[in-house]
Amino acid sequence: TMFVGHYGIALAAKKISPGTSLGTLFLATQMIDLLWPVFLLLGLEHVKIEPGNTVFTPLDFYDYPITHSLVGCLGWAIALGVLFWILRRNLRNAAIVGGVVLSHWILDAIVHRPDLPVFPGAETVIGLGLWNSIAATIIVELGIFSAGLVIYLRSTRSQDRIGIYGLWGLVAFLVLGWLSNAFGPPPPSVMAVAVSALVVLALIVLWGYWVDRHRQLESSPAPD
């Protein structure tokens, strides 16, 4: 799915939800991609490795209605938003967290070929197919990510060196990982896809929490 573009949304959301940790926003923006490999490993969703499926990814996402249907994503968005509200009792931030979850499907609909179902079992599938153009994909994804990063940088300031180097290390990791996946060899197996996705996405979420603890917003509320 779209990768760095999702993190651009999370970075930008910090400005409108300053009391929410960047790690939580990273978790929200990639929630359905964190659940997807779990369902792959359980055999409840399926993917094929098919080089040439699109010019930007060798993966054929032919069966993932639980995580990547519009109704499914909306359900996960509501679930995380409700959980956030239960834990933090902040309705506005809970709504933003839920909105960030839902933004994942919207951005995926831009890049995917038509393979995103509206609801499980639906024949209607959505996808504008941006992945059929390498140049357009890079411009759009990098544009969204860069805009989100600028908003985050303007909304926060570092408290120490970790707040500087940790953030820029995270940015480098995201961009280089995205490009290596796009232009590297196809993954060796579906198992490798699932395990690597879980490990990498979990690492990025934890990295987001770590960096955010070392940066301070201008309004300085305590992070959730």
C-alpha cells in the first residue's frame, strides 16, 4: 500500500491533535497494514507475489476485505477511536485518531489498481491506479510526506539531540525503506511479506513514540 504518504498524514495530524503522541498517530495511520499481515498469517486474507502487477509493487492484493474494504477500515477506525476515548476521555482527539485510520483507505484508493472492496464480498472495487506510473507515485507520495513533515517541524521543537537526530533518522529510514521496497527485488514469499511488515511497522510506531517524547509542541500539552 501507499507507505510514506500515510506517515505524512500522521505527522500533519500532530498539529491539530497536539496532545496525541506521534507514535499513536503512526499506529492509527498504519493500523490496517499492521492488522493485514496478522490476517495473512492466519489465512484469513491473501496476497500473491506477481512481478509486473503494477510498475511500483509486485504484490497482487486480491483478497483483503477484513482490513482493506472501506467498511472494514471504517470499523477499525471507530474501534481505535473508541479505545482512545476510553483511555484518554478526549472526544476531539479520539475523532482525529479515527480519522487518521480512515485516511489510510482513502490514500490507498489513489495508488492501488481497482482492488479495494467497498465492503466484504462486494463486487465493486476501488482504485485509481497511480502505481501504474513510477514518476507520479513518487511525486504524490513524497509530496504528501514532505508536507506533513514540514507541518510537524513547524509545530514542534526539539528538546535535545534525540529530538533532532532521532527524527531525521526516522525520516531517512522511512524514505530509504520505501524506495528499497519499490525498486528492490520481489519478496521471496508471502510469509516474508507478512513478518517483515509486522516488524518494520511496529518498529516505526515505537520510533514515533520515542522521537515525540524528545520534541515539544509550542502549546506543550502532555502527550497521550
